[in-house]
Amino acid sequence: MLIGNSFNHGLYHGLIPIMNVPFLNSSPAPLMFVSRVRDIMHNGTVHIPERCHVGELKMLYKRLKRKINPLTHNAFPIVQDPHKKLLQGLIDRKNLEQLMMDLNDGKKKQDLLVGKNKNEVNVMEYADRSPITVFPHTTVARAYSIFRKLGLRHLVVLERNGEVCGMITRKDLMLYKLVEHHQRALDLIKRLQ
């Protein structure tokens, strides 16, 4: 094994990029120091309002559980209201499932329901109230080191005014995606010239 590893990586290390496992190396690639978070973030993330209607939560939960084209994110940002997307917290899939189980339980359901008609839920009771965030102009290398040092699965991207503009997952930090993005940008510049 030692002699084989002196010539190339081991078999399991070679399978990491083939299987698309989001394994992060100890240091970021040089391309990450000149790239920005806005280039790799997901823009169309699902937002959950702080006081969410029970029907909306049930629809979201069905989208998580369906077999064909399910939601793949593990966490969802909680915003102040659907129109003003000020970040209030972050709820992960496990806590969302716990919330849905508590809503199905008759005794706990009455304690959770709020609002005029008792048809809304305060999602913040199940959420992380202080998620780690970055700005869109932050370098990818900085986001990469935050992921590595803190062992994160997702990172919320905020505008200067505190509104959610995207999310980053470990798969977004894979080097080949960044290379593809830069290649598309170079191809566009060549076509314009």
C-alpha cells in the first residue's frame, strides 16, 4: 500500500470524485481565492416564514417526502415574512420532521398553533436562531474554510440588508463546479469578442 500510494492515490480516494462525494480537502484550490460566493450559490432556495400556515408546512413536508423530484436541501432559511426575506433562523430537515410529528399529535398541536384562527405555527421554536452566514462578495476560499473548520452542511448567503439571497452546500464547493462556471464565463467572453 505504501509503495502504491507513492505513485498515485489509493482506490477509495480515486472513487471520491467519481461517486461525487462532497469531500473537502484540507486547503482550498487556488481558483477559490479569486472566485466569489455569488458564482456558486443556489438562488432559488425555499424560504419558510416565521409564522407559517399549517397548510404550507404540510405541502413542504410532502415535497420533502415524495419519490419523484423531491427537495434535496437539508435546511431551509426562516424569514420574517414572504415579501421581506430578513433572516430569522434556519430549520433543518430533522427539526422540520419533528415539528410535523408534533402537529400530528393532538396534545402538542394546540400548544403550537398561534394566530387569529389558530392555523399558523411559530417555526422559530424548532429552528437554529443564529445560523452562520456569508455575503455574496465573500471569496469561495473563505466559505470553504468555514465549511472545513466548523463541519457545516449548509451556509446561508445574505445581502447587506439582511435578506436571504441564496444557500451554499458542500456540493457547491466542489472544484469541478467552479471550473465549469469559469469555463462558461470564458466561453461567453470569447463569443462576445
